[in-house]
Amino acid sequence: MASRKPLLNIIFFDERWKKLPSSWQREVECGFEKAASLLEKDFSEQELSVVFTDNKAIQELNKTFRHYNKPTNVLSFPSEEKEELGDIILAYETIEKEALESGISLLHHTLHLIIHGFLHLLGYDHEEEEAAEKMESLEIQILASLNITNPYEDR
């Protein structure tokens, strides 16, 4: 079967991200493939950018576009272009701190947040309880396919 994952653009604005194990990109692509399969959609003709940056840059984006003057772990910006899904932006310091506090690997936490951001690009959200349960269920299924434990288990 042909690949159904999006065409991936990886952009590093912070070199600290290069500490991730060399398998990370393959695991991200596998996660997108699993998401496409679960959602029964073909994203192979669409581009997706994953931007690895820092707290300062993501805080500025968060302030400008969401009116929150603080850093966050991940932001998603859908594209209005048919051939582009959008951008997923990740902040190194916040994600590293969260991973350490949760006792999980930086890789697993990063993969979770990339999948989380991807689902946001597809229109999923967690504002209402029912929508949150649906989004979390998809995240859990996709992460399980990557041998990553349920990140919502301890809630």
C-alpha cells in the first residue's frame, strides 16, 4: 500500500533539538501514517512543517496569535492552502521540563505533542469534554502504535 502520510518539512531553529535519538523522524512518520490509517485519510499530497524552536519564539507566537504572553509546549497553525496541512511549532525548554517532571523521555513527549498538534491541524480540539475524549482516544491509539504509553493515564 502506498504511503498516506504528509510530506514532512523539518525546520530546526534551536540546535538543542538535535539531541533527540536518530530514530525520531522515522517514528514521527510512522505516527503520521498510523493517524492517516485510523482516520482513513490520505495526506500524501499535502505538506506539513514541524518547527523545532525555543520558549522565546513560541512565547512570541502565543502572544501574537492566542493573546497568551507565555511559552507553551506546542502550537499548531493550519494552512489555508489545499496542498498544505500547516505548521506544528515545538518549544524545547517547555517540552524538556514537562518530560523531566513526568518521568518520560524527551522523545516520547515530543512525539506525543507532534501527534497532538497534527490532530489540531485536522480540526480536533479539547475545548469540550466530548471533543477532548475523541481527540485523546486518537492520540492514545496512535501513540500505542509507537509503543508509547498513554500520556493521560495518571489524570
